[in-house]
Amino acid sequence: MSECLITFSSTHYALKAEKVLKEHRLQVVPMPMPREISSSCGLSLSFDCRLKESVVEALKKSKVEVEGIYFREEGGLKKTRFA
């Protein structure tokens, strides 16, 4: 499984996204914002990268603002396009 992280501009959006994604039966795990992305406190959601299209579609449909999507690779996290 390859891990992806989705980040938000506020904890409010992260919690809303978690609720929306669970309603769509998409498995996500809330976790603290990794320091390599931001030094400020925050919440991100971890999920299987194979679910990326479904995650993006569900969040767009529910008008949840996303800051970024990252995938874990050797050496750290790399930002992907949010499309």
C-alpha cells in the first residue's frame, strides 16, 4: 500500500473531510500534520493512494477545501496535483 496524505488550511476542514469520506466508505486515518509539510499544528488525513480519485471526487462534490495531497516516497513526502 502506498500512503497519501491530504492537508487542509484548518482543522475544521480536516474534520469535515473525515466525516464526508467516511460517509462515502473511504477509509482515512486522522493524524498530526507532518513537520516536513508544516511546522504549525494541524490535522491531516492519511489514506491508501489507490483511493485518490475517489477521495478527490468526494471532497470536490462536498465542497471541502483542500490545501494539498502528498504521497510518501523514499526520502519523504512529495506533493501531488489536486485535480
